[in-house]
Amino acid sequence: MTALAILSLLAAGIFLPLYPLSIAANLLLKRQSPLEGSDPLAGPAFKALAIVLMPLAGVALVALGLSLAGDSAGRLATGFAVWGGLTSVFYAFRLLSARDGKIWIAQLYSSALALVWVGIVHGVPLLLPAVGLALSLLPLLFLLSYLTRRFGIARVGLYPGLSSRMPVFSALFVAAVLVAVAVPFSPAFFAIADLAFGGAAANELIPLAPISLSWLLWTWAGVNLIAGIVFGMPRDDLAYVDLDRRAAVLHGAGMLLLSLFGIFLVEGVL
């Protein structure tokens, strides 16, 4: 049964990223269509669905693997937790150099969802943290997709100074980046707090070290992303079109719902 347990946990590492098994999820989230709409797998709707469903599949496989492991569950949990923590820090470092929006989302997904593994050591229920980390990526995913439709690519430095030409978009973009990098009151913040301080033994090194370092690097990368797109001198050779009222309301309402979900996650932390 231990062999089946290991296979189940390894399969989970495709969806809750463990390097190098994480390459599959990265390739999916970085997928780009040569022509807009020609590849449905590269569209934001499919990627949003994948971001939500992959953690659910991963959590189910982790539960199956630990149940099959029996008396070996503790040793396996520790090994996979260390692996997940190292994967998270690895992708957090890579996030610092990411300049393309699709790569940014893929790297952050891999770093954030890898942290779910650190919760298994002390029996933290994984479902809500996994969902909270995944949902926090969606506002930024859709706003980066808007940039891709407008300018052909979502890339840092190509069109700086959007705050002066697209103020509504810029305000929502800053909020979406903050939600994605787990600022307080976002679902991701309460998810990592649950992973760090929940379970049977809080404040131990295995959960706290990778969570703290990854979170610091996410914040640094988020500041770089905002600085390279929202601030700076706008280009005169581009046509800027801000979000219309309906789109702005939808994006704002979505982030408000995420904040409410974050409050719901507080119960798991407290």
C-alpha cells in the first residue's frame, strides 16, 4: 500500500506543484495562442477553471495517499512537506525575474500552491487553504488578459504609466496584485496563515521558513510588477482604452467577494 500511497502523492504533485512535476501545470498556465481565440486552452476562462480545479484534484489525491500510507503517513508527510516548501521558494525566486504576465501567473501558482504541502505535517485541513490561494490569482489573471487583448502581450515595461492613461484599470490592477501576493484580508493571506499556524503544532520551522520566505519574495515581485506597468512615463505611440463601467464593476465585485471568502477563512485560522 505504501507504493500506491507514494504514487498518489506524486500524482498530487502535478496539481499541487512539486518540482519537476510542476512543469505540467506551468506549461498549461503559460500557454499562449498565436491568434486570439484560436486556442481555447490558452484563454483566460479555461485557465481560471484549471486554477480552481487543479488544487481540488491535488487535495483529493493527497488525502487518498495519506489514507493508503497507514503507519508510514507521518514520514511521507514530512518528506513531501519539505519538497513542497523547497518548490515554493524556488518558484518565488523565479517570480522575481518574470516579466510576461502568463509566466508571472504560472510561477505564482506554482509557488503558492506548493505551500499547501507544508500543512500536511501537522494535519492542517488542506481544502480551504488550497482554494483560497487559487482564487486569489483570478482577478490578476483576468486583468492581465485584458492587457493582452489591448496590446497583444501583457509584459512589464512595454507600456509603463498606465495610471495616467487608464486610471480605473490601474486601480483595479494594483488591488488584484495585492490580493494575489497575499496581503492581509485576501483569501491567500488567511490561507498561508492557516498553513503556518493551524494544525497540531504551530510555529515550527518546516511550515514557517518556506512560507515566510516565499511571501516576502511574492511581495517583492508584486511591487516590481506594479512599478513596471502602473507607474512611469506613458508612451505616446499607443492607443489606451480604460475599462468601461460594467467591466470595472464586475472586477471590483469579484475582489469584494474574494475578501468575504477571506473573512470566511478566518474561522479556520482562529
